[in-house]
Amino acid sequence: MTSTQAAREPLVQRAKRKAERLLGPFGIFFKGFLKHPVMVGAIVPSSGRTISRVLSKVDWDECRLFVEYGPGVGTFCRPVLERLRRDGRLIVIDTNPDFIEYLSKTIGDSRFIAINGSAADVEDIVRAHGFENADYVLSGLPFSTLPEGVGPAIMAATQRVLRPGGAFLVYQYTARARDLMGRYFRRIDKGFELWNVPPCVISWGWKE
């Protein structure tokens, strides 16, 4: 690196930080989409109606551990924490360190745990934090575009980590993930939310 390049680098970094501050969560989300489009399901966060619909089947009184895959900028995190019991925990798992860093800085709730890692390792992550099972697992990961073998690994691990009676909450932009879910969950409730960009297919897979 030349001396001119070295002098220019802090200016670039400052401009980047300023742009992120101006754009807020959307800027972080959009940057994550550009860096990892295969792992981020949409170019904008989910709508409030989608959030309410996806979480509508959760029994919050019985929820001690809620896990989310691919939390992004926390679109679901805050609504989950608002509903979660005082002694509950929310563990979020994301392969993108930018999202994890952002969430760790902006969510100051002792029940919240952000992990930079793979959803396929959910069993180890849950046990490392003192739990045997999760009550509910939420995912907006785009299963139809994940690398080969990753989707089935995540589905299988999720089915194992859920307690009996727990559910896997999945929101997607096609119904193709349901075929994969059907290999691991005998009962799948189906939903659809038109008021989302793009419209959202919702599935609740129950562990019986």
C-alpha cells in the first residue's frame, strides 16, 4: 500500500461509517444482502404484519428458549423480546459478523444472545448456553438457494433440538421449503402474508 493509499484509507472508513449511520438498520441490512445474497432472503426487512403472523402461534407462557436463524438487523428480535417471558432467552445465529456486531451493539437486553455461527450447529449452541432443547425456532433463511446439503442439515438439526410440541417457524418467498420441511415435520400449518415485499409464504412445522 502506498502512502497516498494509506492516507486515503481512514477517509474511506469514516465515509463508510457515516453512510451506515445515515441509512440506519436498512443500510446494514442492504450491505449484508450485497455481501451474502445467498444467505439473505430479501432486500428489505419483513413487514410488521408478517412479524405478527409468523409469531401468532407461539405460546409465550411456555417459551423459555426462542432461537432465530438469520436475524439480520433484528426485525424479529425486538418483537420476540417484547413477548418473551422475563426468565426466557433469545438466541440468534447468523453467519454474517456485521449483523451480529450490529445486534450486539443495539440490543441491550440480558435475555438476548447473538452468535456468529451456522444454524446447522444449533444443538451445540443451545447446549453451550445451558439448554437441552428450544421451544421455538424461527428462520427466514432462503432454503431454496442455500449451498447443497446445508438446508437438510439445518432442518435435521432443528427437528432434533426442538422439544416435543415445539415448532419451527419458517417464512420464505416461495413454497419450495415446505417439501424439505415435510421430510422432518409430519404436521405443517400453512400461511401466506400478502402485505410484505415480496409476499411471504409462512410455514409452522410442529414436533409431535
